[in-house]
Amino acid sequence: MEPIDLTLAPPRRWSDELGGIRWLPRIIDKARAALGGRLGSYLYGQSPGDEILLRILGTDYPTFTRIVDAAPDDAAVLAALEERFPDGVARARRWTTRPVPPMLRAATWMLDFDDGYIDGPLAPVRKPIQTLYTLVARTLRALRKNAAKEAL
């Protein structure tokens, strides 16, 4: 599978679906970018949205990353998930049909705004917000690394 460079363009939107599963194309893009060393400021391994989907699917980051790495395309990722986690895929499809909870709507709007999918009068403040996100992402990564070291 060809690596994606998330330093040049955002991943697919959180609302994009693959096989009836919302967020799956986005996490595939982030896994491909992480495998290619081109994740930029995006979170992969620390993203709450990614964690929710992977928990619903019944898998984890290392397993999902191996699946993406071995798959030639999105369809093969979906097929591998369906083979290994059929109940999880069914749960993820049910989760996708539910409306986004009100308290998460602001978070999904922020994702769309940060990724450049929303323009308008707030476009001039996108860069400062992206800078803030980058700082938060780096802090989360550092905290996770420190926690992992302490656990050893």
C-alpha cells in the first residue's frame, strides 16, 4: 500500500465511510502515513476517535497497523477486518448508523475545520488553531512515551 503524506494534505474526513463504517478511511490514512513516517501533527495511537473505532472493532493499534501494512488497498483492509473481527465490523456498522452525540459534534466540527474541509469567516484563524493542535499532539505523544517507559 502506498504511504500517504499527511504533512501535505489531511486524511479523509471523519464522516467518510468504507464498507458502511464511519472513520475507517481516516484511520487507514493515518496508519499509512505513520508507516511511511509522514504523520505530521496527526495523532495515530493517541487519537480518541481512532481508539473508539478500534475498540468497537475489537482490535488495537498494532494489529490494525499490521493489517493496513499487509493490505494493497482499502478493500483489502476491510476484507481482513471482516475475516478477523466479523462481530466487530457488524458493531462498527451499527455505530455508524447512529447520529453523532451532541457533545461530540463540536469535536467533529473542529476536525473538519482544522483539516480545511470547512472554510468561511473563521479561515484566517485556522493556522493558529493548527499550531495549537500540533502542540497538543506533541504533548500527548510525550506523555504516552513517558507512561510507557514508566510501565517497564
